[in-house]
Amino acid sequence: MSKKIVVLGTGGTIAGRASDAMDTVGYVAGQVGVADLIAAVPGLAQWPLVIEQIAQLDSKDMDFSVWQSLLARCAYWLGQDDVQGVVITHGTDTLEETAFFLHQVLAPAKPVVLTCAMRPASAPAPDGPQNLLDAMAVVSAPSATGVTVVCAGVVHSAVDVQKVHTYRLDAFSSGDDGPLGYVEATRFRRVRDWPLPTAIVMPDAIEKIASIRQWPRVDIVTSHAGADGQLVRLLVADGVQGIVVAATGNGTVHTVLSQALVAAQAQGVKVLRATRCAQGRVLEVAGDPISAALGLSPVKARIALMLALLGEPAHH
């Protein structure tokens, strides 16, 4: 018998429902249980599946407690010899954040595939069922490893994936690096390497995260025309531990905002520069007082900074 595939449901548009089938915008996300979603897709009956409902929410409301549960269940199932991999159903809004978080902490040798939908389950032609079938093609690929995202037949690495469109079915991009591959007529065609494990340097990361009650406070501020340092000063006064600045261009920051961020650093706040640009990465310039997040988007840089702060020894 082939190995089991575990499906973990968290809600999202893929599980959304609208009172009017033609309404693909005014629906309520996270209404259909993951077991019902699976049962509604005839092609999934052939797979040896284990199904668990982790959460049932609109992914715009994703929070740390759900991440803790998801991480714990992924770690448990990936540790079972008779499990081939894990598929997670998720909303599109914060999918790139959950995928990056799991990739950084789990660094799994087995595949973890997140999938989603841009139309609710109640739509006349929902995209969720095909995305689920495509996720099965990826999670069962012989060499599959790491955390990936499957949407509209395109497979993205958790490190690169970004939601770039508000309503198109193919709403995600991998930027300059391009997708990992494509699912074509139920078969996965890989065009570049699987995401490499990049486990954060934190002993017992999974156990440590499971027991967290208070996550490090990291916020994102944006550099823009007419920016000032007031928001940064308010955050510092409020006890923020880290700040990511969504900078312009190649990580450039308005002079006044930069002064406030450098002052925050001097007070012990960790600061990182990411870019507002959807494509490209921040190339470091010698002598810049604020470290660059290199290829990470602002939301992913925030997660990396939170995990770095978690890994630091406690200060008393």
C-alpha cells in the first residue's frame, strides 16, 4: 500500500461559501470543513488520506496560535514512517507567510504543500478542487521535499512565493527566480531545484514555539514621500522589539525615517530593510547603518526577524 498523505485544513476561500453562487467576492471564507472539501473532489478518493481540521478561518485573520497548532501537527505527521507528506488548505491572503514560517522552522525533508483557491467552494466553477488534485501530484512526486505552494497549476517555493493579484485565479508569483514547476494533466514537471532546508539556528525550535505565550513584537513601517519618524518613536515607546522597513527601490529609506530607525537600533530594537518593490532583492551597500533583508519581502522579513528574536537567550 502507498504511504499516507495528511491533509490539514485551516479554512480560507477554498472553504468559502456565498448565499449567491454567482458571488465570488462577497462570500464568507472558512465555511466548509476540510473533510467535506475532500469528499467533493472525485479524483481524491484514490488517495490514502488522513484528514484533520486545524482551524476554520479567513486567512486575513491568521494568528500565531494557529501557526503553533499547524507546526505541531506537521511535525507529528512528518515524523511518521508511513506518511509521505502533508497538504495544507489555506486562504490566499497570508499563505506566503504561513508557508515561509513552516519552511524556516520545519525545514522538512518530506514535502509540505500548501494549496488554496481564489473562488469559494460555492462558485459555479470553483478552482479549489483542481488545486487540491494538483497538490496531490506535488506531494507524491518521488523527490519532493521542503515547503511549496500550488495554485492554478503553478508550483512555488515557500521562500519566493508572493500574492500579486487581488482576484485572478493565478494570483501568485515567484518573482525573478520563477516557479519550481507546473502540474500538467496530473503530473508534476519540475523546472528548478526544490527549496533547500533553511532551518533557523534555534535548538528545539518546534518545542520552543509550541510553548510560546508571548511572541516577539515586530512591526512593519513603510518608507514613502514625506515619511517621518513619528511611527517609529511610538513603536519604540510601546516596547517593540523589531521593525522591518518596507523601503523604496534598492532598500533606500527616507532620511528622516532612517534617522528614527537608527535611533531605535541604538535603543536595542532590531531593524531590517526590505523593499516595497514586488521584484528584485535588496543589494547591500557598504556602510549602510541598517541591515538588508536581501531577498525577503517585508512580511517574510518580519517572520525571519521574529524567529531570530525567539532564538536569542532571554534577557533579564
